[in-house]
Amino acid sequence: MEPQPESIERPAEASGPAGGRNYSRLYLRFILLTLICAIVPLSLLGWAAFDHYSDFSYDQMADYFQRRAEANRRIVELFLKERTAEISLVGYGHSLEDLKNRDKLEYIFRLMDQEGSYFTDLGVIDDRGKHMAYIGPYDLMANDYSVTFWFKELMKRGPEVYVSDMFMGYRKTPHFIMAILRREGDLKWILRATIQNEFLSSLVENIKIGDTGEVFLLNYLGVFQTNPRTGGKLMTNSDLPIERFTEESGILAWQPEGGGGQDRPPKQFIAYAWLKEPHWMLVVKQDYAEAFMEVNKANQSAFLLFNLSLLVMLTVSGVIAGYMIRIIQKRDKEADSLSEQLIHTSKMASVGELAAGVAHEINNPLAIILTANQVIRDLAQLTATLDQVFKERLLQLLSQIDSMVQRCNHITHNLLRFARRTKAPTQLVDLNESLKEVMDLTEKRAKTNGVEFSAAFRPDLPKVLASPAELQQVFVNLINNAIAAHGGKANGSIRINTRLAEKPERIEIEVADSGVGIAADQIGRVFDPFFTTKPVGKGTGLGLSISYSIMKQLGGDIKVQSEVGKGSTFTLLFPLTSTNHEKNNISGRDDV
Amino acid sequence: MSETNSARVLLIDDEVAFTSNLAMILSVRGYEATAVHDGESAVRAVEEGDYDVAILDLMMPGIDGIETLRQIKRKKPLLEVIMLTGHGSVDTGVEGMHLGAFDYAMKPIDIGDLLEKIADAYQRKLLQEQRNGNP
């Protein structure tokens, strides 16, 4: 007996409050698992797409910048080419004689001016650096140019047009010159024209790229040839890393020096393109951040989308996990109550066995006491010499013993009755009666479901030896199923027949409903445990399987016929073996 | 009455005290009572002697009551058997009735009731014998 409480205790603990199981940990594990399953591929995809897109957009932006620089370079080159063409036309198209003539020179200057007033002035200079003729707003006739860098440069050069860098010169305004060296016999002279900084500047300075973008020209030493919007002035040195401008045109990202932390100048994105003549370069420059703003925006929205997806997944996995936990909880609860029932049943069974054992063990000695009592009584009656008072007293005490034995007898019989009840005591049951009881119990429920009962009982059915409670369970199951089969369908009817079949000799009980019927593919499974057509949580799927096992235990059977839409008929078959009905006479006696 | 009381009763029970007490009670009432304490001896006794009524306890060591009943009935179909048990199993009772037992009762049975049952059984036996004797 010792292990008994142990085996009862353990399942009882498990079937206690459902919170005893760690559902929240299971919940978290579900979420974690689904999240990992969802996030890992999403992150991989996101990372790959981001990486690819970043490269792609960088390339696009770089290409765009370079082409922009090259396009602007072409404009500047075109401008310069037109101007040099004019100069060389004038220089080679006229003799020194013509050009020395101030009137003639002025006439030519006017002609050139008609193309657009790019030239500020036009001068003819001899090989000692003195003006021979000059048309223009400044008074430069007395100046000696032989010391200027461009004069020296020109003297070394061939016949092509020389274009200078920006410089201040005698007139103290930024400008650059175009000049050619002409030779007529021994004579060397220079035709020189000045172009104001503004014209060149107008070509590039007005180009706006975003808020921080700009276009400017640098000479090969990194001196500004036009006014940049930021980072310097015309004719000052830029801090751009021109040593890195090695290609004919290219792009680079550049972090300017200076400052620290917050004051650090923003990183720049630079495209450059070298001009052929003069040795200048065109630079397109923009804050890196601004240049890649669109890319960053796209990345940001992708990042946002990623986070949003995460949020959605978190929610979804939370909801799904919650749903699953609820299902599991419900299953557990069902299993618990089932095992609780089992435990209860087995507990009752063992208590019953114990009671039966005790009763039996006590009944034997009681029987002996009774007989011994009777022997004494007989002896007393037969012994004539006994004192009358003593005899009376003796007989009185003997009947007291008898009544005490009867008292014990009651106790043991009660114990036995209890023991028998714990294992579904069988007795002879009038099936009609039992059915009638169940119908009375279920009639109200049927009516509220719009279902009418009709019954045709064969009278005087032989009684059947069975457990009334179990039979009741079978009937209740069948009738409840029949009611449920109508599913609220109006004007339903349930017909209940009992009849006595001849061959083989048996009682048949038919429960026929006018409900929805059972599909052909399901009819073979209706007696399987846990098979149910009811919505989840409504049926255990055990009713018919329990009914089936009860009928089988009785040596009977249960059959089903059904037509979808017309209804189902369940038939209970009770065999009429002699055990079941012949000897009705013992029923009264064993219960005493 | 004298006929009734001359019935020979076989008591089959492993409780010696029970059989000896019962034998005394019966002999006081004119019965001829013999006690045996297991199934085998019972069968042997039935073979050798001539009894009218047997009181059979169903719970015995060795061959059990039902088996004893079966063998006794095979040998002496007219011998009436009253089954006694300390255990309230209906199934055994029903089985015993099937095998031709006269009645079935639970221990501790009231002595008066038991005497009545014995008398009834004996009456029945006499009736059966008469019928067999003069068909």
C-alpha cells in the first residue's frame, strides 16, 4: 500500500493549476524561435540589398559627378577655344603694320567686340615688352612687360596661343590674358588680349548644385581661377589635395583638414577634369552628406521598413505564440481532467477492492460467531438443570450478540455495496425504463433546439444485466449527438425504437435523427477516440468511443448508418444470452 | 417432518469453526451433518456418501467453490447445493445458479434463514426424486 499515495500525489500535482506549467517561458521560446526564423533571412536579405544598393548608388553618384565635371570642362574649353581662335585670326590675319595703326586696331577690336564683349582690351607689344598700340580702358602704354611672367613665357613659345593664369598685373584687377607671338622676318611682336575674370567666372560660378555644391577652376598649382563659394577666394591657394588629381578626370572623397569634433569641416565629394590648355582643372565639389542625401534617405527608409517589418513580425509571432499557447493550455487542461478522471476511477477502484476485501474477511468470522451463538443457545435450551434466571440472562446476552453481529453485517454490506458501486455495479435493467428516463432528462434541451422526440417501445423487453449508469451514459451520448446533429435546423425529429430481434436473439435500440448526417469518409471514424465534428472545444470526441466500449463490454455492439442531409441512425445491439435475463430471481438476494 | 429432519447435509467450508458449529446446530435439529474443509474432500465425500443437501462456501483454498460445485453436480445432479460467500460478487452467484445450485446467500447468514433454505432444498430434492422415480 505504501506506493499508493505517491502514485496519486504526482499526477494530482501536475493536474493542479495550469499555471504550474511554465507557459510564459514556452511563450517566449515560441516568439524567439519564430523571430529567429524570420529575422535571420530578413537581415541577410536586407544587408545584401543594402550593400549592393550602396555600391550601386555610389557608382551612380560618382559617374554623375564626373560627367558633370567633364561637361563643365567642355564649356570652359569651348569658351577659351573660341577666344583663342579669335586672337589667332586677328594675329595671323593682319600684319604688324596694320595692327600698329591704332585706328585699324580699334576697328579690329570693335569687330571682335561684336561677337560679345569678352575682351577688355587689345594690345600689340614689341619684343622689348613695350606697347606699340593699345585699345582699352587702361593707360598701359608706358608699362614695361618684359619682366612679366607671360612675356618671358611667350618668348620661349611657338606660334600657338598662350593663355595665362589669373593675375592682377598693372591694372590691379583679376584677369587673364591670351596672347600670340608673331614673327615677321626678324621682327617679333606680341598680340595680347585681356579677358576679365567675370566672364570666366560666369561660366562656372553660377552653377548651383544643391546647397553646398559648387563648380570652380583651379590652375595646376591649386590656385583658384574663379571665385569658389566656400574655402577660399580667387587667386588664393585652395587646400584641395591636387596631388591626388592624377587622372585626366576623376572623382574622390576628401576630408578637409582642420577643426576637431563638431568644428570639423564636412567631408567633400569632388570630381575634377583637367583642361588641355591652359593647365587648369575644373572642379565640382559638394558636401559628401548632401551628395549622398538621396542615397541616405533611401537607406533610411529601408532601415525604417526593416524596423517596421521587425515590429510586424514581433506582433505576429506574439499573436501566433499566444494562440498556440492557448491551444496547448487547453489541451493540457483536457488531458489533466482526463487523467484526473482516470486517477479518480483507479483510486475508487482500489478503495473498492480494499473495502470488498475487508468486508469478506470480516464476514467469515461473523458467520462463525452467529453459528457459535446458536450452538450455545441450543445447549442452553437442551440443558434442563440450568438455573432459570441464569438461562434467561444467557439467552438475553446471546440475542445481544446476534444483534451486534447484524450491526457488523450492515457495515460490511454497506462496504460491499460501495465497493460494487465503484466498479459500475451491474444489475438487471429495463431498457425501456432507462431510455424513458434519459429522454425525460434530455427532452427540454431537444425542444429548445427545435427537435421533437418520438418513441416506439416494444413492451415487456427482457431485462438486461448491465450497469444502469453506463447504459444511461450510452443513451445520453446518442441522444445528445442526435440533438446536436440538427445544428439548429428547425423541425427536427428524433425517433427512438426498441425491438426484440429473433435471429440472432437480441434487443435492438434505434436512435434515428433527421440531422445533417455524416459524410461517407467520416463514418468509419465516428467511434474513434477524439474524433469529433464539433467545433474545437465543444466536443471531446470521446462520447461515442466510450459508448462503443461500454457496448462491447456488454457483449453487444453499436452500429451507424447515415445519409448526408437526411440524418443518421445509431443502433445498439444487446445480445440476449442466458446470463443476461434468465435468472431474475437472484437480483434481490445479493443486495440484502 | 421426520422425513425432513433426516436429511443428510454436507458442509463444505475451510472455516473449521463454522462447519463444526453448524454441524452441531443441524444435528440438534435432527439433521445428519458431515463437514469437509476443501473442494477435493467434498467431491470425494459426495462420491462415497449419500447426501441430500450441500452447504458450499465459494471462497476456498485449492479448487474453488464454483469448480467444486461443477464436479459435485456432475457426480450427483440431484444433490441440492446452497452457496455461501463472504464476498458479494453477483457474477459468481449467477454462475453458480447456472451450474444448478439451489440458492445463493451471503455470510453471515441468519441461522433461521439458513435452516429454512436447507428445508426448502431438501423438499425440492425429495420432489425431484419422486418425479424421477415415477415418471
